[in-house]
Amino acid sequence: MILRDAWLRCFAAFIVVLVISSAAWGQKKKKDQPVDTSPMPAMPMAPAEQIDINIGEMLGAFQVGNVEAMHKYYADNALFVRGTFEPPVVGWQNYASLLQQERANFPGGMQLIRRNTNIFVQGDVAWASYSWMFGAEYQGKPYSARGQTTLVVSKLGDNWLIVHNHTSQICDASICGTQQQGQPPALNAPTPAPAPTKP
């Protein structure tokens, strides 16, 4: 009987050791297998949300002067309507070259704040409007401007691209129609800013 109890205890201990080692071996085996590092498929985003992100990234590229990064969000044949009585700028390349020339007026960088964004989507076309405030240094003095932009965006393939940009600077009543001395002319092309053509 004692021998039988000892045998049962040894057998039970053997089974416990076998179960524990099998579980540990199974876990070790899983650790040795390559880990799947492929990116998770992106959750589909609502068009308005994607357009809002695109506008933010485009304006970020504008602030740092990365014209090529801005191009990612504009169609090659985009139309840029100015807030002045000048003809629209037709095509990305014409806009980009004007923008680069005008950025030279703000060597110290610029800040742009976007507010009150409204986006409306209808099929493969959308339009967005927002207010902006621009701050920079011009000829060693602080310069600020504010205004509004309306963008028409079209879905081309998988991307939402800006095909029409209408930006206007809002003037104070005391200076509307006149240029303050020492201030750059408000070209108000497609960007929320004075001298640089605005996005």
C-alpha cells in the first residue's frame, strides 16, 4: 500500500512535470516563430476627415516652406484665385514659382493658424472653407494678416486633391484699399498671408 501510494505520487509528479514542460515548450516554440510586423490595414476614414487632415498637412508644408510637400495636395491643373484684381494663377507650376519668389519676403519663417473649418462632401467633389491668421516678420517688423480661404477638392484615384483655391485677406476698414507704408502688398493669391501667395 505504501509502495502503491509512492508510485501514484511519482506518477502524478511525472504528469505535472510533463504538462508544465509541454506548456513551456509550446510557449518557447511560439517565441521562436517570426513576429508578423506587417502594418495593420488602415481604418477607412470619412472623406471630410481625410480632407481636413490633408489641409492641415498642406498648411504645415506651407509654413516650413516645403513647396514639394504642398504639391502632394494640389492637382497639377489647380486654379488659384487671388483676393486682388489680378487674374487667377493657373496650374501648380505657376503657383509654386510665384510662392517661392514671395517667400523671400519672410526669411524668418511664418506662422499660420487655421480656424472655423467647414467641409462639405458630395460624391467625388468637396469644398472646404476656413478662416486663417498669419504672422511673420517683414523687413524686420512684425507683420500679421487674416482672411478666409475656400478650397474645391476632387477625388482623383484614391487621393483628394485641391483643384481650386480662393483666398482673400480681410482688411481693416481704416486701411482697406490702401497699402500701409512698409507693408508688403497683399497679393492674396491662394495662401493665407500677405506677400507669399497663400495656400
